[in-house]
Amino acid sequence: MDKINLIEKEEEYLHDFLKKGRKSARELTRAHILLFTHEGKTEMEIKNTLRISRATVSNTKKRYREEGLQNALTEKPRSGQPKKYTNKQEAEIIAIACTNPPKGRKRWTIRLLTKRMKRRNGFETINRETVRLILKKAKLNLG
């Protein structure tokens, strides 16, 4: 159960994979794991050789067995943190940034905009970084 028997085509593919093109470090590590396992090295030997966790070795082997070579090499998409504000709320921030600044001010600043938004319903917990990122995504520069 510990050893993986790659077919000749897969072994050739992995050797080419390691030699050609630009790959992420994780993809290269996974390719090495599969080749070392095919050669009969133990999980501990692979872990120590590649300086990775044992879980990485066993997870890669498991993905190869269950999902095949391509899926064992590539990253599964990660969901990331869910959006805190809807597109409508983001549009509201952008719209306010495009209006005239408060009296006595030459332009909107991130700090001023954040302060204004915190007074609005649904934005009580908004912070400067969130405002900055929303404006950046909209390619709006406040200076």
C-alpha cells in the first residue's frame, strides 16, 4: 500500500515535468514525492529528503490514488475569506469617493472616507484597509 506503481508514461511525464517549464515549488515537491514513492522510498525518507511534513507525503499519495496524476500535482482552489461587503455596498463607497470632498478639504482621503462610511448603516465595522482595497480594485487613487 505504501509504494505507488507509476506506469512508464507517468514516470516519463514526471521527469519532464521536473525539467521543463516554470512550476510552483509545491508542484515540484509533489512530483518528487510521487517519483520517490515509485522508487520505493518510505514516507520518512521522503519527508527528510524534501524537508516537508509527513502529511504532505501521505496526502499527495492519497490524491494520486484517488484522483490521478494531474490532480495530485496541482493545487485545489481555495475559497479564501468570504466578502464582507456586497457589490452594491462597494459601489456606494466608490460613489462617495467620487463626490466633492467635505468642506475645507481639497480631496477625499482613505481616513476621511472610512470615517464617513462608519456613520452609514451596514458599514459600522468597516476599516481603512477595506476601503483602500475596494478603491484599489476600482482603480481609484485618492492620492
